[in-house]
Amino acid sequence: MPQLVNLTKIGTRVKIDLDKVQDRISGNLIEKISSDPKATVIDYKMTDGGGVGVVLKLADGTKNWFFENEIGRS
């Protein structure tokens, strides 16, 4: 039976946990998140493992996706 997923709602402001993402993202993105870790949820993304991630819009306007466990409420 499929599990229900409690996704962060689109439009929610969140804070990216740099400690949880720095081993999988580029140095350029690490710098952007270090200067301002807050972002807005703009969409969802299916992951290879069948899970769902969130697409975030960063302060500079760039968009990147993250797993739900890599973000928190800002």
C-alpha cells in the first residue's frame, strides 16, 4: 500500500540545511546557500527512488531541487 507523504506546500518559505546537502551539491551552490539559506517551494520533483523532492527558488532566482529532509521551516 502506498505511503502518504506530507509535502511542504508550494509557496512556503523554507531554510536549506547546508550540513545535509553540501556533500552532493556544487561549490557554487554551496556559496549561494551559505550567503542566504532561505528559499521558496515552487514545485515538486519525483526522485529516482520513488520519493518526492521539492523544487526551491533561491534568493538570486535560481531553481534547484532538494529532498524534504534537507529543508526546514524558515
